[in-house]
Amino acid sequence: MKMGITNETLIGDIVKTNYTAAHVFEKYGIDYCCGGDRSLDRACSSEGVDPELVILQLEEAMKQEDRGSKYIENLPLSTLCDYIVETHHQYVHEKSGFIREKLQKLCDVHGDHHPELFKIRDMFNVASENLKLHMEKEETILFPYIREMEAMKLRGNHMNAGAGNKLDPIGELKAEHTVEGDRFRQMAVLTNQFQVPSDGCNTFEVTYRTLDEFVRDLHRHIHLENNILFPKSAILENELT
């Protein structure tokens, strides 16, 4: 899928078209998931990056075909909800306990020489608990409403004008995305982008590698919601009302 990229193109739209673009943005520390509604020019300015250079690198990266992005873009919203739950929510549940356990072990064994580990552990524990509550809200409130709207459209039904605004929680969910995204960026700084220290053991290696994978999965998770699911849900609600 090709697109013409200009300084005014929204970075969320670029990544939505071809996820290989995410690697270019990550290289320059540009937040494409929580900050996907910014123009390329604005996003580059905030990081002190030349947008023309970024455009060249994006165009090169996006020569690679990304069938996954095409597949996701064409999913019914109810199926996209299922995909997010089964792929990303499940990943958070599976990895959170493992990372908490490994960070505690690192604190016990290496905390004297690496005091930053205690802050990383505490930050991850808060983040994992917040993400658990966040995902519960999505699975019990927002996603069922999205599925209900899609079913109404298939039946050719409409909702009363006063029945709208049930997507209001999206504002809160996006704010929570931003808070946790910032928290993980702080962890990346504390770990030197999850680089194992020179005296690090195998547990360091496994923990930091898993943390890095966790963050990358979270970025895509948030991207799917902020840049695809939430905007499309708002369009659908407007159609039905």
C-alpha cells in the first residue's frame, strides 16, 4: 500500500498504512501511538529532527509490503476488538507476572550495585496493574458497545440521537495510554534503552529483552486503538445517530 507523505501527513495515518514506518519513528524517538494525531512536521520539530530526512527514510522503509496492516485495516470493528484482546491483552497478561518476578530477582541480587532497578521494578508494577484495569474497562464497557453498534449497522438499525456519546470513555482511555507510554519511556531511559550493563547476568539479559519486547508490543497495541479502532468507532456512531 503506497501513500504520498508530506509534512502535513498525520504520523498515525502513516503507520496505519504500513507498520514498517514505526521503526523509522522509533529510531528518532517519535511517539506514533499516543501522538499519532500530530502532523509529521510537528512530530519532527518536537524531537529536533529534519522532516525531509524522515520522509526519505519512511519512503524507503515503506517499499516493503506489509500485509498485516492491510489485513487489520479491513477488519470489521468487532473482529478488530477480538484481535486486540486475543493478541495484545493476552500478551500483557502472560508477560506481566514473568517480568515482575524477574525484576524482583534483579533487585534482590544486583540492587546494591544498580539502585535504578528498584525504580524500574516499582514503575513496572504500577504500569502492569494500571494496564490490567485499563483492559478490563475496554473489554467490559467499550468493546461490547462497539460490537453492538456494528450489529445495529448490519441490521440496518439506527440509534436515537440521545443514545450516543457512549464513546466518551475513549478520552479517558487515550489519556491512560499516554500516562503508561510516558512511564515506559522513563524505564527505557533508566535502562539505557534496555541495554544490559557490563556486569549483567543472564537474568538481566532475559528481563531487559522481555521488557523491550513488552514495550514494542504495547506501542502496536496502543496504535491499533488510538489510530484505527477509536476513530473508526466514532465514525460508526455518527452514522448510526
